[in-house]
Amino acid sequence: MAANNFDFVVIGAGIVGLAMANRIRQIHPNATIAVFDKETSVGEHASGRNSGVLHAGFYYSPDSLKAALTRDGNKLLRDFCAEENIRVNETGKVVVAQNSSEVTALQELHRRGNSNGVITELVSPEQLAELEPLAKTSELALWSPNTAVANPLEVTQALANKVIREGTTLKLGHEVLRTAQNRIVTNLGNYSVGHIINCAGLYADKIAKPFGFCDDYAMLPFKGLYWYGNWAPGKLQRHVYPVPDVRNPFLGVHLTVTIDGRAKIGPTAIPIFSRESYAGFVGLSAKEILNIVGIYPKFLASKHHDVLGLIKSEMPKYSQRHLVTQAKALVPSVDPKDFKERGKPGIRAQLLDIKNKKLEMDFVVRGDEGSTHLLNAVSPAWTSALAMANHVCQKFD
């Protein structure tokens, strides 16, 4: 086959795209497969900028893709890390109630966990003190023993190494400019393709629209900020999360333990107006800002979300002191002066259902014989990636 012809082309060298390439290779060992990405290294966006938490899968509605794929992905990712000798820190996670009104929500998370086949346990404040002495709760807490953490970029790079080792071509620095059925145009050449798999993350909607698979959605980016603590490694033993607001697809500011035992606070869910606005004015595009600003009247009119409340609560979190102070409700010993090291920010590629004026809560998979599009592949997509690939690639088997 000519060098510019591939049976399968994956757009996006994050963990989801690499997982897709890996699974297709397992199904079709002799296929020609390429992964394209505009960046010069893998995992430059969400895959390398998240907390590395291996989620267990108890948050999500039992009938959702997120529920099944997070549960299964947790095991598959652990297995992959074991095969590749990648360290996993078995932290577990506690979800704490800040007042008695949140206890009912904790019980609902426990029920969802049971429905999803995920082990969770409701524990007393005394039991919580044994699990994580620094955490504080009201009446009950939820314990998730199967939540863990790994280095997200290390895992993504290991998966890239595996697909290359097994014969997949990794075309970094190749920005996909245009797509059509069985053809892609990049900044470095044109390619004929048997099947296009769109895992472009922040740009997945743009890739999908010419194929007619994302006309009912608009992309709203949200920025996640993190701060690292100077605490001795191991001082915080467990991830500590608040009870989430079920109206929004965000889990709230929390404390996580990194692979090397450090404490980390974040992320935020700050509304922003450009897909790669990681810092200052870098990555800003006037055209994109106008486009996203134009979507906000629909979002603000949503009856499903307290949008003004979300904006009012999130914007002050640009302040390090304000953001870190949020975590004191979970871990009272948190002090802003101990969390001064800025983490690498991430941007969530969140889809808005335009007609229903509602943030999409689940992963979305669409496609036909010529293309497949993984849309709204937001958290916990890092945990779910290998299971997502198994699910999506059934059509190629």
C-alpha cells in the first residue's frame, strides 16, 4: 500500500486515540494504521493535564456509557500498567459530606455504585478517621477502595510506545486541516483513508461537523487549575472529594494524592472562551472567542443548570487563596501558604446540547461506515479509554 494510504486513521494522539489504535491492531493485525496529531508529542492536552485518578465508576447514571466504561476501564488500565511496569498508587478515595443535607446524595452515590457493579462503602466519621485522618465529614462518608492514581503522561506515552512497537504509524506535527469521506488533508500532505476515527478532544466537534455528526452540539471549554502542596509525601493518604452537584458534569474542587504521594488541590471548572487558553493570552483566537460567546445565551437560558451560580462560584477560583481555601471544608488542615506550586492547567472539551440547552453528561459515539466520532470524551475518559476502545471497535470486528 502507498505511504499515503491507510486502512485506519485516528485523529488525536491522546490516550483515547491511542487506545483506539491499539484495539484496532488487536482486531486487524495486518491493517495499516496511523495516528495523526498536530502536536509534536503525545498527550499534550487533556491526557497529560489531568490528575491521573483511576476512577471507580460510582458517580454515573447506571444506564450511561460512563458507568460501564469507567468500571471496566479501571481494571483494563490497571492491567496495562502492570504489563508495562507502570506504578499505580492504590490510594482509594473518600467522598465527604459538608453538612447533613448532603448525606442523602452520598447514599445515592452508594446506590449508583451498587447498580454499576462498583464497590463502595458508607462509613462513619470514626471509620473515616482511620481511612484518612485529615478528612472531615458530617454523619457519613463514602469509601471507594478501587480508586487509585498513576502518572497520566507516563501511561499515555507507554500506550504510544506499544502501538508503535506493534506497527502503527505515529504522525506527530501533522495538523488535520480538512476531512472528507476516505480522505484527510494535513499541513504536511494528503492521505487516503479506509476509515477515519475522530478522537480529537478539544477539536472533535470540528472534525465531526463536516460528516454531519455534531450539528446538535456546541463545544464549551472549561479550565481546570491545580495547586500542589509542600506537605511531606504521604501526609495525605487518600483522595478526598466533596459531594458533587448532580446538575453539572463536574466533581467540584478536591484533594488528590499524586503518584509520588504529594497533595494536589483542584480542578476548577472555570468557563473560558478559547480551546487552548492555558495561560494569559496564549492560545486565544478572536474568531473562536466570538463563536463561544455566541453560544452563551443558550447556556445561560438553561433550566437544567444554575449557570450564573456556576460562573459566580468558579471565576473567583482564579485566585490561589480562594481556590485552596475551598478545600478546607474537606480537609481542615489545608492552608493556602502550603499550596503555592502551580500545576499544569487542563481544559475540558465539554459539549452543550443546543436544542435542550443542557451540558452533555455522557460520552457520545457516532459514525457510519466511513468514520467514527468520539465526542464529549471528557473526564473520566482517561480511566475509560481502553474500555471505550473495546466498546467502539466492536463495529470493526
